[in-house]
Amino acid sequence: MEALITYDDFRKVDIRVGEILEVLDFERAKNPSYKVRVNFGAEIGEKWSSVQAKLAYTKEELLGRQVLAVVNFPPKNIAGFQSEVLILGVEKGDGSLSLLEPSRKPAVIGFRVY
């Protein structure tokens, strides 16, 4: 387990609800991945991310899906691609990824998670 943090530490992490608008193959990634364009609403706008979800989801399954993402990390260069946000997910135990998403949809796009 990691070191304990305070509630104020947690509040520094800006997690928002977004909707996937576009899904592209990401052939240069080391792990099976997609490039996705996500809409976070008027305040944040559209951002790109690399997501290692190719083993678990088709492009069609991702398109229009609501996801949770950290939006206040600096961009990360992944195989020459600037990933602007971190889409959250958990490993299913078989090496594939299960994306975190609102359980009651539609959620408000851009809404901050507390």
C-alpha cells in the first residue's frame, strides 16, 4: 500500500467525466492501445489520450462511452504521441483493462469527481 494521503492531497487530482468522440489505432504503442479523443465539456474541452484497452474493447464499443479521467497531469509522450489526460481503468486479471465509468448514465460531461 502507498503512503497515506490527506483529503486535501486527493482534491489536487482533477478527475472528470468525459465522452469518447474518436478512436484510432495506435500501432506504435508497445502495448495494444488506441488513441482516443475525449470531450470534457466547455471548461476543459477536447483532449487526446492513449488507452491500453485494445484487448478488451473494440473501437465501436469505446465510441460514445463515458469515462473517468485525470485531466491535470502534464502531457506524456507515448511512442511519439502526446497523451493529454489519463483515462482510468482497472485490470481484470487476464491482462485486459476495464475502464472506469459512471454507473448511472448519462452523467454530466465535464463534471468533477469528488
